[in-house]
Amino acid sequence: MAAYKGQRTTDEGPRYETVIGLEVHAQLKTASKAFSPDAAAFGAPPNTHVDPVSLGHPGTLPVFNAAVVGETLLLGLALDCRIARRSVLARKHYFYPDLPKGYQISQYETPILSGGHVSIRDEVSGEARAVALTRVHLEEDAGKLVHDLDPTATLVDHNRCGVPLLEIVSEPDLRTPREAALYLQEIRRLVRWLGICDGNMEEGSLRCDANVSVRPVGSDTLGTKAEVKNLNSIRGVERAIAHEAARQIALIERGEAVVQETRLWDADREETRSMRSKEEAMDYRYVPDPDLPPVVVTDAVLAEARAAIPELPAARRTRYVDALGLPAYDAALLTEERALADYFEATLDALRATPSSDEAKAVSNVVMGDVLRVTKEQKLDIAAFPIGPGRLAALVRMRLDDQLSSTAATEVFDAMLTDASSPEAIAQTRDLLQVSDDDALVPVVDQILAANPKQVADFRAGKQQVVGFFIGQVMRTFPGAPDPKRVRALLLERLKG
């Protein structure tokens, strides 16, 4: 385990090992809530996406949203989980101001998914390893407390009440803050790839709690854990775990005991602070919900999920490296988002039915460079990118055929953002097409050689670098944009002749 800030080490290496398990909550992208017809979309004015069911009014009955099962099964298949054909929805009782019913509908003894794993890749060695999962269960979200809009009161927004959640619980398999960050990145990438969660941690649609403990290196006994909450970014998860592990190590070395508790991460002060003692399962008094039947996964529903699951990011990365010859870095970046990978492949398909590795790399370079530059600068989704795959493929083909210099290709690309014309038309209008026709180039080449006899003699005397001088003269003299490769070839033919 690599040491990090606050880690106690010796000359032989770290003295303590951090043991980490993550509980990741992913809001599903269903149109309505888990047990009521309210809209589940983010961003509405406070307390407008509510109805008597989500507000817990007496006498109301929940009705399970079947779309939740389909999205859950997609994740279960992607994570290689065991799928329970029959699982129970339970009431998890606790009081909190944003939980109007006084209980949360969740799952306890019989989760819909169990086992499975998330693969993370070591950033140095490139080797992958599986982080085991304990379970993935269904539940509904609670509301949201707002503390910064009133100087004396905490406000409650119930819009989030009842939005369907998946809680993804890992085994204590992670050993460093960086591993935890990589694990969370992979979860985020996967749920976005499957289209079941938008993964926006700043909006709360993907949230994470970290269970952190430490123990001496070589020990098999788990230490007392603290659960760290209020983690709203991947960077925050990494920093909070590092701080909490260092805090626990300092306690142990002072001879004090680590207390099992829930702690909040204060990102401004970069520290954790105690929130409450950690509850046990018995404290929640789980009971099967009497108003909801068991969740039954039929053969037909499971078959539909299997048919709907797309090629996963890891499989695409492997195909891009093995079949297309792309570097691993390119493959990883192109598969960060499914829409980006689809755009890359559509461009490649438009370029050639069976592209070569050079052609695949040329498309990859433009997508990773110019396309991502523009989408980042203009904060665009790839779906809204103004250059379609067909037009981008035409531009790449012109560059591969040496019709455009690299500088001219960038100029044409930038023009294509606002001009719907073909790249060929834009290049012609701006006089950017490279000329490789010998009939046009030879007279200018001969003119330059005739005008510079001293440099010709220098070249023939062994000063090979003087060819650069001739290329520059031809490029400046020729009306238009000559192909520098062809200019060089013609110059060498005549100089050596």
C-alpha cells in the first residue's frame, strides 16, 4: 500500500493498513418515483414534485414502479451479481426531518442483488483486480435539508422523497484512498454507461459513504470502523478517507480507542467530525412492508434485461486495443462516456468499413484532441456537438490523404463548428487545400533551385540540412498550400540528380 499524508511509516514501509468499504447510492433515472407517480427529475422548485404518497399521508398506499427492476437488473448483470428471483421490500424505521413517513422503504435480509464485483485498474502496473461486493439493494431516497437559505431555520425540500435508489455495498476490499477513488470512478462510469443514473455527485444523484478502519500491517483482525458521510465528489472521498485513516492512527498511537460512529467530512476544513454513534441494523427495526408484495424477477423480465445490456466499457477498451490497435490510454479515454465511444465508432465507420490501425489512431487523435477540447470549453454533451461523425470522418480522410496540413485541418475543424458546409468546401473557400500535383509544383521547385546556386552547391558538398532552406522558399513562393512531403521529394530528386 502506498503511503499518503498522515500515514505512519517506518524504513521498512507502512506500519498500518487502511481497510475501506464504500456504500454508494445511485439514483435511478426513472421518469417517476419508486412508489408514487411523482416526477423524479432533479431541479424543480422545492416541494413541487410531491404527492400524498411521497409525503407519507395517512391511508395512502405505495405502488411499485416496475421500471426500477429493469434498471436494477442491468447493473446486476454488468457487475456479475447473483440475482434474487424473489426479494422483499422492508420498512427501515428512523426519525429524520426529511423522512415524512418515519420509515424508509428499503431491503434488508433479501436484497435483489448480492455478490458480484467491480474491476479497478492499477494506475502504475495497469493490472486489474476485482473489488468484491456484498450486495446491491433497492430503496427510496429521503428528502433534503437546506441549511443556508435561512439564518435561523433549516428548510426541508421533499422533492427527493421516494426517488428510487440503488445502494451498492462493497466488501472491505479497498486498501488506499486512491483505490477508493478509482472504485467510485468505475461505478460512476458504469451507471452512466448503462443509462440508469446520471452520476452527478454535485446534484446528489450519486452519493457515497465510506467505512474506514485501520489495523497493523499483517493483522487479519478488522479495526473499529467509522462511517464518513457528506462526500460529494470523488476527490472529496479520497481526501476524507486519507484524513480519517490518519486520525485513527493518531488515536491508536496515543493509546486511545477508536469509537464506532458516523462522522461528517468538512471539505472547507479538510477534517472529519463526529455526527452520531453508529446505528446497528437492529436499531432500524426492519419489518417487511405490509403494503408491498415481494419483487419477483420472471424469466421474461430477466431475458429482456439481458437483451438490453450494451457492450460494457471494459469490453470496448479491450476491443479498441486488440482489434483497432489503439494505445491503452486512448481506449480508456474514449470509453469514459458511452456517447463519446459511440461517436468515435460512428466516425470510424464513416471513414472505412474496416479501418487500419493508423486510421483508427487518426480518428482517436481528433476526438481526444479537438472534439473534447470544444465540448469542455463550451460545456457541450457529445450529442449536441455540431460536427456529426460523417463530416468529421471526411475531415480526417483529407488529412490522411495529405490534402490538408495539420494547421489547416485545425482551421477547417474550427470553421466546421459554425459552418455546415463540407470540410472540402471550407478548405477550398479558404485556399487551404495542399497541392501535390507535380505539374504545378515542379516549375516552382526548379525556379528556387536556379535562383540559389550556392545553396545547391552546399547540398551537393554534404550539407544535407540546406534542404530545409529550399522547402521554406518553395512554400513561400508557391501560390496556395503545397504538400511539403511532395515538395521535399521533388527537391531531393533534382538535387541528387
